[in-house]
Amino acid sequence: MDGSNFADERSTPSSAVAVEQDGGAADPSLRSADEVAAAVAADLTSGLTSGEAARRLAADGPNELRSKPPVPLWRKIVSQFQDPLIYLLLVAIVISLAAWVAEGAAGAPVDAIVITAVVLLNAVLGFVQENKAENAVAALQSMTAASSTVLRDGELRSVPSSQLVRGDVLVLSEGDAVGADARLVSATALRIAEASLTGESEAVTKSPAPLPGPVPLGDRRNMVFKGTAVAQGVGRAVVTSTGMDTEVGSIAEMLDATQEDPSPLQREIAGVSKLLGVTVVVIAVIVMAVTALVNQVSSVSDLVTVLLLGVSLAVAAVPEGLPAILSVVLAIGVQKMARRNAVVKKLHSVETLGSASVIASDKTGTLTKNEMTIERVLTASGEVDLTGVGYRPDGEALVGGQPLADGRHADGPLATEVRLALAGGALANNAQLTERDGEWEIQGDPTEAAFLVAARKLPPAHAETERFERRAEVPFTSERKMMSSLEQKISDGHLVLMVKGAPDVLLDRCTRVQVGDDVVPLDEERRGRALADVEKLSAQAFRTLGVAYRPSEEMAALAGTPGGAGAAGAPRLDESAEQDLVYVGVVGIIDPPRAEAADAVAEAHRAGVRVMMITGDHPTTAARIAADLGIVEPGAKAVSGTDLDRLDAAGLREVTRESSVYARVAPEHKLRIVDALQADGHVVAMTGDGVNDAPALKSADIGVAMGITGTEVTKEASKMILGDDNFATIVAAVRQGRVIFDNIKKFLRYLLSSNMGEVFTVFFGVLLAGVIGLTGASGEAVVVPLLATQILWINLVTDSGPALAMGVDPEIDDVMARRPRKLTDRIIDRHMWTGILSIGLVMAAATLLTIDIFLPGGLVEGQDSLEVARTAGFTTLVIAQLFNAFNSRSETSSAFHRLFVNRWLWGAVALAFLLQIAIVEVPLLQTAFGTASLDLAHWAVCFAMASVVLWFDELRKLVWRARHRGEVG
């Protein structure tokens, strides 16, 4: 074992919460093992009896985490209809049915059937995509379902962890999952991997000694916790908490209480729906009143016609296809992200990520690889950097940027010393490094594995390790802070003692130092230089380990063997041999950033997205990694959990505005940080992989879990899962989210402006019926420019295809060149509403003028029948909307910019046009929709009039660009 955990001093605050036990025993980490055992009536010699264990299990319940009952299927289905826009469509269905009944219930209620189909389609899409219900507490329970070894009735037994009770004596060994929170009674070289609970990347060295005072969870060295794992060593512990009373249980409680807020898109669509609802009612009432007054309605038949017109307009004003199109577009976005290793569980989360203004990221396993790596070796003759990241042994040794093997140092003293340092650390080592199907895996302590990887990067050092075999060992303990292994050279049987540990402890036992091939006295000057090397590495946030050895001629006598091959018996070895050592050097170990993470952070900053690091790791390490990644400037300090404990809500908001690195934080701190950012108006994406991240992930606007290293807890609590654990994938997802949001705006612009065109056409057509010749062309009591069936045709059929195609429009402009959308920014802002209304008015003017052109009388003298003129106006409005589809791809860019990149849009426009030809020219459809055939001249006029929409919008955009040069549209 090593002493890396002791190489840096940790003055972390007291934030531990006392856990009450039976007998009034407070926080067990502050009391002796015997006192804790007495408090929980435990027998440390023979354990509980089977009968007593059964009694306690019946009284306290199983060692499981409480979970909510699953959501019934009918509730999941009903939830798909709980949306303001859906409510509006349901009202439209009722009105359509009422009008159909008022007309005599002749034929099928086509309007109601079509709208119902749209509502049902939307519900099916939403249900299919979101069928995986969140159940994070249940995931916690399944994650910790395992067996544990306990002492019962005086013998060792393996029992399901769910049957552990307070007072059980846990027997721990390497590879075991810890089944409950427990106070250590004994420990030998025991190290626990607690990253999933605390965020600490380094396995924690455990010791049974009582703590002097309350400390944070990550620093309770005499406790082991449910859901963690034994990385190395053995130990025994008495169970103090089970089930929901454990630390992981408290996180489950927090997770259970965390509320989810609707996404920004859901809030915005809800607002638009309410606005449309009011607008629809107002428009319908005004149009019906104006129509009744202008046409002097007196009969019941005329009144029904007016009501049907009002219903048609109401339906026209509401984009019925919006919910289904929105769901389809989001679903397509989800599929695209899945192909990029970003699995989105909630449809609306796609857009939310695009709106993110802050990415609050965990460090370990997210920004870093969670693979301890030796990056630097300092010896008496100089310094060497090792390239390569993680457990794949790819890399080389560099001196001043030049390869050690190729430079003047290749056969010099520095190469000899570095080779000996890496070989020594690899020999005094109990980890294993193996390759399986091209992937490198470790077993044992990650810090020890770092030596094995580093030795392989320097082939002579790796070859040196294969020349020895282990004969004896003095294991690591928290008191000794070092370990020694007695290695025997296979070729001649000579023995050598290899030692590694905390550098300051090791130097106290050294009297000599390795300089090239020579061993020289370790005088005060050389000792001071070695200590300065350690301080230099520590200041750079490296964990430090020193390496030393004792030569074979000395070890032969101390070990009780003559030193030759074939000596009988096992050599004797104890701590007395760890004296008069030869110091070789010190290595700097760190969990390095992912190679692509720095570029991803830079891209996020370019997009105006702030990246924050929130970790349970040491503040110095966190600040170093954050600076390496470009999250903060070099020299910036991390805010610790202690600092956060002293802040009220207002103070925390102030700190989160300035600081981007937080270290030694507890789960409640992460929640407070997320809440403070949200209170400041930010859309927060929170990433993480451990159990401790789950509450914050659930509270954030979008929680992002790691798919490989992430626990099931975080995956269930999150809205998105990264299949490759790659921070760069998050930034790619931000880009995709922004593209999707732009596309949502495109089809909203298209649908609403087209619908306004229909509304204005009918409203002004009725109001100006005498001016454009409508009144004199018909003997009907109520004369309208468009029939109700024609309005529904435009709204329910012609609109949908182009709108859906716009939902998959490729990225037109650089979406990462603009700042995130603020929560106060409306999806339909004043500029967009101006465009929607102006385009609607131009459409109506073009449509009504076309009708006037072909009707006798009016502003322009024509000679066609009302049916032909109305069909021409109807066709003009349809074609104008198809032109408008290209306008709507951008509020500011020309319709001709990247005109042919979306083949789906061209296909949708072509299909809609063909359907319109069929409506106009096919006799059966003419009867159904009240149309008449048009000749070539009529079609030419329709096209010319409809194109006015395109030229008007091009002029409007040109003026806008002239006023706002340099702004992104």
C-alpha cells in the first residue's frame, strides 16, 4: 500500500450530522469501538445470535431503502393530456361536435375526428418516449442488493445484505460491497472506494481510531458506508445504521423530497397556449359578431352558419398539429442525440439542454477519467514528465519536452533514477493491471495501479519488475504511512527491500540517495532538495509518493538468509528492516482531465455557457484540474463545503456568481448551489455519476448522468445519460439542443403566421365583403371568403408537412456563437410577433385581392363565378403558406440562404402543392371542399400573388439586418 492520502493536509470543516443510535450513542465516529459496540449491544467476539438478529430484523425492518409505489399505467396515460395546449384542443373538439350537432349531425364530424386524432397521436408519442418512469429510490435499493459476510453464533456466515441489523459484525475483505453503515473495530491495510458516495477519487484509508471531532462524510476514516466497496485490505466493523438510517438512505430521503420543475420549453408552450386560448375566443366572438351585423343574420340557418364560421376560425387560430409536431421533432432530436451517446429520457429535456446557461459538472469520472496517473517523477538528477492518461499504458517519458530515450539523458543518471523509482513502486505493489479485448483494467488500489502503468511506459522499468518475485511484505497501515516488500531476484536469489509511502515519512528513514548508478550520503542539502521537490508537486495539486530501497547485501543478513539462490525457509521481515534506506525519488499522481474536456469547456464558453466544477475532492486538486481545463484562471481558489456552511441564501447566490470551483462538498451543498443558480435565473445542467449527485441531478433543469461509471441512482434521477461518460458529449448535446430550439421557433413562426393569414382573410373578407365584390357575387345571406372545410384543409393538412420538415432543418447559422437564451426571453418575442402578424396581413391581402381580381365588381373588375374566385383565393393562401415555409426558416436570414439543404422541406412543399391541385381539379374533392377548376392563367395569378409573401419578408429581413449588423438571427 501507499501513503498518498497522507501526502496532503486536509483541513476540512465539521459538517457531520450526528446519527443517534440505541442507548443514546451519538456520531459513532467520535466514540471508541467498544463504546459503540456497547451502545448497539454487539458482541465483537462471537457476533449476534441468529435469534437476536431475527428479532432486530423484525423490529427495525430489512436493510433496504424505501421506494415509492410504481405509477399506475392509467396515471401515466392521463399525464400525457395534462397540457394547456391539449386542453385548448379538447375544447375545440367539444365546439366542433356542438356545431356538427347544430347542423343536424349530417355525415361524420370530420373536424372533431381530425383534432382527436392529433391529440391521441401526441399522447402516444409522449407515452412511448417517457415510459421509463423515474424511480431513483428503487434504483438505490437495487444497487445495494448484495450479500455480506458477518459473524453470527461465533462463526462466519454469508447473509443477504438486506438482512443485516444493527449490532452485526461485518467482516470486510478486498472486493466486498459494504452492506451497511458500520464503525470499524479493526483494519489492516483497509482502503474503501467511496467515490460514488463522496466524490473522492482516491480510495480512502481506514483506521479504527476514534476521531477528535465531527468531520465531513469523506473524512470519517473509522466508518464504512453502505453502497461503497473495499478496494484493498481487510477489516471488521460493527453495524450502526441500516436501511433509510444510513448515509445513502439520507440521500434517498433528499431525492424523494426533491421536486422537478417543468422545462423552459414546457413553460413557454404553456404560456403560448394560454395566449392562443384567449385570442381564439376573442377572434371567434368578434368575427361572429361582425358577420352577423354585416350580413343582418335573422334566421336559425344563418345563425348556424355564423357559428360554424366562428368554430372554423377558432380551429384555424389554434395550431392543432403543434403538440404532435413538437413531440415528433423532439423525438427525432432524441434519436440524433442517442447516436451521439447522449440518451435523453424526457423529450423536453432536449431543448432545455440547449437553453443551459450553466453546466455544473462533477469532477471525478466526468471531467477526469477517474484513473489515477503518474505524470511527474522527480529524482536527484532532475525531473521527468510522463505522457498518456489513464490505465492504458500508452505514453513516454519527456525531459524538457524531449523524449528521454532519444536525448542526452537516455543513458545518464536521470534515466537510471527514474527507471528505479518506477520499478520500485511497481514492485512494492499489490494491484494488478490486465488487458481484455483491448481495454485495460485494474484490480486493487488505483494509486498502486498508476505505478504499474507508468512502468510500462518506460520498458526497462517494466522489464526490471519481471526479474523479481515477492518473498515477504510489511503492509501499509494508516499509522506507518508506508509499505515494504521483500523481492528476490530470480536469476541469483539476491534480496532487495522496496519501499514506497508518504515522502516525508520515507525521508526520515533514509540515510542515502540514488544518484545515477551511485549511492551517496543523504546530507542536509540533498534532503532539503528532496523535500522541496515534494512541496513543489503538492503545490501543483499532485498526490505524492516517495520510493526507496535497501540493497541486497544488507537484506540477506536482516532477512535471515545467506543471500544465495535456493535458501530454505521463508525470509523474516518486520519494520526493523525499514531503516538506513536509499532514497530514489518522488512521483506526482493525479486523476488527469479527459483529453477532450478542455476543448469542450472552451466551446461551452464560446457559447456563453458557464462551466462549474462541484466535487467532493480536495480543494487544491479541484482548483488545479479546473485551471488545466480552462474553467478558471490559474491561481483561482476553490470554495469548500465549510465556506458554504457559513453562507445564507443571499450570500450563496453572491458566491455562485463569482466562483466556479467547489470542493469538499456534501450532497446538500450541491443542491443549494443548484438552487442558488436557478434563483439567479440560470438554466442549470448538472452532471454526475455518484449516489451523492442524484438529488442535485433531479433538482437541476436537466440532470446528466454518466452511463459507464454512473450508478443506477444517478441514471434514474437524471433526464439525460451520457453513454460514453464524455464531457464533450454534453457540449455536443448543447449544440443539438440549440438547433432543435431554433427549429421549434421555425415551425411556430410558420404555423402561427399561416394561421393568422387564415384568420385575417376571413375577418377582413367578411368586413370588406362589399368592397371586394363578395356581397354582389352571391345570393347567400352569409357570404364568406373561405368555406369552413377549406380553412380546416389548410390548417390540418397543408400546414403539418412543411412544419414537421422544418423541425428537422439542419443548422443554418453557428448556434454556438450566441449566448444562451434567458429565462425572461420569450420563445415568441416582440420581433417574432411582428413578423407573424405582418406576414398574416400580407397573406390575407394577397388572398382577398386575388378573389377581387376574379370577381365582377369590387376594386378590380373580373368575370368569374364566386366558386372560381373563392378557389383562386383558397389556392393563393395555400401557395402563400408554402412560400412562407421558406421564409420561416429564419427571422433574419434570407430564405435563399442554404435553400436546398433540407430535402424533407422540399418534399413536404411538393406534396402539399400536389394535394392542392387534387382539391382543385378532382371532381369528387371539388364537391367535398366547394372548389372549381382553374385554368393556367388562374394558376399563374395565384402564384404571382402568393409570392408577394416571399418578397415582403425578404425586404423586412433586409431592413432588420441593416439595422442590426453583426447580430445572429
